[in-house]
Amino acid sequence: MLSVELHAHSSLSYDGRDSVELILEQAEAVGLDAIAVTDHDEIDASLEAAERAPDYGLVGIPAMEISSKAGHILGLGLEEAVPPGLSFESTLEAIRDQDGLAVIPHPFQESRHGVMGRISREELAKGDAIEVYNSRLLTGRANRQADRFARARDLPRTAGSDAHISEMVGQAITRVDADERSADAILEAIRDGKTSVEGKRTPWRISLQQFAGGVTRRIRSGVLGVFR
């Protein structure tokens, strides 16, 4: 079984803090086998992480977190960016056009761009997998809802730390029973439901720090944009 981090952000995300190097160092330090950097509507850092991952004894999975009209969708195994602002189904199609895997993160938490405020349960079931444990939820209710839904629909289940600082990489992991240690094998095993999840909640003080840092960076980026 491989230990895989499927949801982490670098400084390329508007609310991320740390470099690819720090993220990979942390992933190596906590004993992960593979990692997907999933920046908001950006893929360059993830492509860099996937290329550099073997230097840290890791498998790198190029990925991103896409802002669809319905909410956030993780695209795993991508070669190029999927544009934001597409419908839920069009985003799924764009991911699959690249032979990628569409994972729906924190679907039942609307305050964090979960999709369930804008789509039906039948539409949610069209995802390739459901993130059933997200470390950054303030309570476990939305995680439990996601887990019950995935089990009832017999959908693959994943976990992710949703780390926005490197120290939180590995807070939640997906155990993947892959045939070999490669990105393709990991994604195929997830697609086949050969997963289990484990993790712990991000401490509230860290969540608040990540949130505050994201707000500050978003404001700074907006101010700089005015003067460009």
C-alpha cells in the first residue's frame, strides 16, 4: 500500500505559502510515497513538483484544483491546465479528455466551494472519486456526509490534507493498493476503488493562520495588480 497526499497547495495558489521544494521536503520527511500539488486554477508548480519528486524518493502526480461554476474539482494526472469557470460536467469532461481523474473535494462544505450547493446528488455521483476526509474542515459533519455518500454509491474514497503550508502536508493521506510505484498505477488503483483513508484534523490555530495568510496574499495580489 502506498501513502499518497492528494490535496496540497504551493505558493502558486493565492492562499498558499510555501515553495515546491519545502512541500517535497515535508512529504519525504513524513514518509509519503507520492504527492499531488493541487493549486487553485494553476498547474505550473504541480508540473515542477512532479518532475522533481523522484529526487525526494517520491512519485509526483501533476494536478490542480479547478474552480468550476459549481465549485472545486480536483483534476489528477493532468498535462495542462483545465480552465476555470466551466460547468460541473464540462470540467469533468475536460479532465477526462486528458485521461485524468476527477475527484470531488469537500463536496458538502459550501462555505469552502463545495459543489453540493449547486448540483444534485446524481451529478455528484458522476465524479471518479469523492474526497471523504479533508483535514481542514472545522467539524467532522461534512466529512461524514461525503463518506456516507461515497459508500452508498460505491464510489472510490480519497483523503487529503488540503495543506496550504508545508507543515500540514501528510495530515490526511490516501492509502492506495497500486500494482506499481508510478503515477499511472496510483490513479488506476484509485479509479478502481483500491483505497482507504486516514488522517487527523488540522489544528484550529493552523487553519486560522492559513486562512489569514490567504486573505493577506489575496489583498496584496489585488493591490499589485492595480499598479501593473
